[in-house]
Amino acid sequence: MANGLYFYKLVSPYPEDITKNCKLTINEIDSNFLTLKDADIKSFEFDRENKLLVLTRNNGEVLVASLSSVTYDLSVSTEDSSEGLTMTIRYDGPMGEETVTIDGIVTRENLKDVIGSEILTKVITDGTLVGDGTIDNPLGLAPGEKTGMYAPVIKFIDVTAGEHLPIVSRAGTRFVTAEYLSVYGYLYNWDAVKIIKQVLEDEGRGWRIPTKEDWDKLLNSIEPCEYRNHESTDCHKELGKVSGKYLKTACGWIEQEECDCLSVGGNSRIIVVDEDDPGDMYDPSGIDKYGFSIYPSGVGEKTVTGGVRTDGYKELSYFWTDTHICNDENQDLYVKVFKSNKGGVVQEAECTDRLFSIRLVKDYTGGNYFGSEIIGGNVYNTSLSQNTRQVWTTCNLYMTNGLTPVSEGENFNYCEPNNGDIDIIKKVFFINEWNGSYWEKKLLVDGDTFVINESAPSGETIYNLEYRVQKDDECNYELVPTDDTTTENVLRVVIPMIEAIDAKVEAETERAVAAEHALDEKINAETARATEAEQALDSKIDTETQRAKAAEQTLDEKIDAETARATEAEDVLDEKISAETERAEAAEHTLDEKINAETVRATEKENQIEAALNAEIVRSTTKDEEHDGKISSLEDRMLVTNTTYVFKFDKENGGVTVPAVGGQEEDALKIIFDGNLGEF
């Protein structure tokens, strides 16, 4: 099944036509049909003298047809109908009367009848225009827009000081508010993203964390046709060629000049892509072509000590998407990375514990683009992408609803870029007008002027004062009276202000006196209470003193009793020691007697042993002499060494006979083998 029809237009002579070398979107095709108005006939006339038919188109082109050779007695008549203007031309030709009829001619007068409101039913505007471009409801300047000055407002409301706009008001009611706006925003981890998603869902205004597809549609829409590859699922890769260049700011990045004053997104813009002028595609420096204002806010990472470390300030900017790899919640998430040295946008896969920036997006429905909106309690400027029908915030999210900053412990889920060393919040001013349903907001820029009406209770305006929005050298916005304010006008403002201040001072004085009186009463009551408390404390001290004395006396008695018991125990111990000493002396005397007796017995035993030893020595000497004689006799009967003998083997007895030295048979040595020893 085809996804749609593709239309191509290479060259168009009309400047408002979309000229591209690739397919056109449906919005671009609609824009091209606008050129048909130039071909419409604005007027026609017949020059009777020269017999010329003259047709004039809306674009000023004149079409002339000469009828001099074929006309005679020419007459022209017209008739209006629902089909358009019908022009009938009659003349006498060679063959008689001829008639030529032209039907369906569209003029400005019959445009409504012919085409009604079939075209130009919606006009995309940033709020400065009203109407839808049809005959019944033509375009016009919004009532809130004036040349050089905005329509008057009722009063000034300082939201930064805790004041608030009314919840509802009469349609057309206007206030000027001072509010905070941020461009760098905060850095968030995925836990914070989940909380923010719930806040956006509860508000029900259509805002969401952009998916990978949301980012891809925006980035592809501003790339030349041949570089539209952001829908790729590849990670750690630069995609596209100029989308990063077009969306990054022209200052604040490495190798770019410092930003004199941080842009807060300016007034709203509509992103209309001009493919005929892609710029220098080989220079990655940002040019902020569409007011999208991507600043290099860097990234944040948790440290092992539970803190945070930020990095990449001035070099890169990471943005969350709401899309997991392979659409698996257990996988990492896609993020879009803008880098100082890349003209395209890098696609990465990141885990959930790092901290990145956030932009918001919603689908454009034809009537939900307002230029500025309150989201989560803060004001954000917005931009409309005409090609993708998306509305984007033009500054980073700085919502803190239900979130924990890094200063409150290791369970934090957001932090400031660059460790808080940059001023991410600016004070700005808005025109607010109630449209019957909500407050429409428009950012005031440097040089804008307006008048504040201060009215009496009766409703009569007693003075007006004109203010101009002015930015100082420190890039702070403030309201100052215009230079042409006269002294009379100033006095008309100042005198009532002084009177109001005096009234406030008087009221404050009365309130202070009443407060002082109430304070005196409280002091007296507190003094009486303190006196009663002091008396009660003295009573408690006396009671405690008596209790302590009684306890001290009891303790002395216990000490005396314990001392007497210890003395008795000491006497008993002395008696036991004396008895033990006597027993030990008796035991020692008995031991001495036993030692003496044992010494006498040991001496007698020693003498007996010595006598036995002497007798043994004598016996042993005698034995030795006898042994020596036997040895001498045995030597005579032994074999002589180093001599060869023939042994006689006795088969009957299983033995061997070794002859004696002297040859005597009785002295021979017989060896009997008990068992079969094999052959020799």
C-alpha cells in the first residue's frame, strides 16, 4: 500500500511557491496553489476604436487579443452565475453573425460565490494576526498589537515576588507580569523524567517528553533531502549535515564568541525551511536559524561519593528522548547530542543515571500554538514547525515540581549545568491577555512600550504611565518610564503614589502599634508565667535539697556500717593468716625431717650400688679373660681370609661343609639349608 502521493516542482517563477528538488509536503502543495490567484482575470475591456480585447490578470499581466480582421459590429455582454462570470462576444464574420462565449471567469467580486471558503481555511500565525484568510473572516492585525506600542494594561504583577495573575478574568483583560525564564534549564536523570511525564499528563495540555520519532521528524525537516537520515537506529553516529548547525546558538560554544546577553527564545517563531539556502555546510558553528536556541549546557554524572560532576559545558548538549533501544524498557535510551564540532546531530544510547537536558513537544492541531505557555508553573516560549506540525519549547526545561536537587543528598534527580557556575534564570516581562479560557502570553523584548492604567474604585482612570522594557549592561530586564513623559504626567502618577504610600505607612504604623501592644501583653503574660515557673522551680529545688540531705545521711550510716563490717572481716582474716602460718611452719618442719631421712637412705643405697659395681667390675674382668682365651682358640679354627676353598656339598643332608684351618674334621663348619634354594 502506498504511503501517499509525492509531488515535485523544480522551478517556480512565484516567490511564495515552495521550490524543492524532492517531494513536497501537503502544506507545501497547498502553498503552491496560492499562486493561482495571479492567473485570475482582474478586469477586461474592449477597445472599440482599435478592435482590441484587453484582459488584465491579478498579477498585472495584460493579455491583448486583436479582433480587427474578424470582427464587425462587435458587442460584448456579461452575466453572473454561481459558476462564475460568463462573457459573450458577438460580431459579424464572413459567414454571418458569430458568437464566442467564455464561462466560469473568476473575479474578486464573484470569488465568494465561485469558491466560497474552500481554500485558505486556516492561517498559521504567532498570535499577531486574527482571521483565517477567507472572504467571511479575512486576516487582520490582532487587537493586542499596535504599531510601536501595545494596548494598555490594567496593572503590573510581579510573579517573581510571589504575586499571581487572577485565575479567571473578563475577556480582553490585560496585565504585565515580571516572571523568570531560563535557557540552560536544569539537567535531569531518568527518575526525574518519569516524574515530569506525570506532571505533564496531569496538566493535560498535550505537552510530552519528545520521542526519538519526534526529534527525527524535526531534524529531517530542516535537512537537505540527501541528508535526511535521522530516523536511523544507529548509535554513536552523526546523522544529518546541518540540523545541528541550524538549531545551535551563534554564541557560547567553544571557538565562538561569548553571548553578550542570553537569548530567552525571543518572541515566537514559525519554522519554515528554506532549502535554497543551506548555508556553509562545512562550518559546524551554530547560527540559530529558527530561534530554537540550543545552548551548550553539558551533561551531569553521579560520583561515587553521592554528589554530581558536570562536564561538557560550552562543548555539547545532550537531550533525552522517551524511546528505549528496541522499545525494550530494560535497554538504554536514545539521546540526541549537539556538539560544537558537528554540523549534524549525534545519536547516542545512554543509561538512565546520567543527567541531560529536556525539551518538550506537542502535536499542532491548528489552534494550539500561542507563542508562550505556562508549563509546570513556569513560562516557556514556543516555536511551530510548519512542516512537521509540531510545537516545541525554545528553551530547556527548568521544572522542579516534586524533584530533589543535588544539594539534598545522594537521592537527587536534577542539578544545575556547569556546577551552578552560570546564571540560568533571567527576569523578563510578559503581556498577558485573558481570551476567555486562559491567559495568552507574549514576551516583551528590549524597546517594547506599553501604558499601565491605574483606576480609582469608581472605575475612573486617574492617571496613565507609559513604560519601556529596557535591558541593562548586565542583561537584566527592567521597566522604566519613557523619555517623553512630562513632569505633569509624572506628578499625576507620583502624587497618588505618595498618598498611597502615606496611607500604607499610616496603616502600617497602626498595625505596628497594635502589634506592639499585643507584644507587651504577651511579654507580661510570659513574665507572669516565668515567675510562676521560677517559684515552682524554687519549691522543687528545696524539696530536692531535703531529699538529697536525707539521702546523704542514709549514705553516711551505710558507710559506717560497712566500715564496721570491714573491720570485723579484717580481724577474722588476721586470725586465719596466723593459723595458716603455724600450719605452714609445722609442715615445713615435717618436710625437713623427711628430707634428712631420705638423705640417709639415699646414702646407704649409694654405698650398696657402689659395692655392687665393684663386684661386677671384678666379675667382668674375669669374664673378659675367659673370653679372650676362647677367642684365641676360635681363631685357630677359623678360615684364613684371602684363600680359595672348595666347599663340599652334602646332598643327603642339604648342606655345605667348610673345612677347618687345621684340617680336623671335628673342627669343620657345617651349614645346613632348610629349604630348596635352587641350583648353585
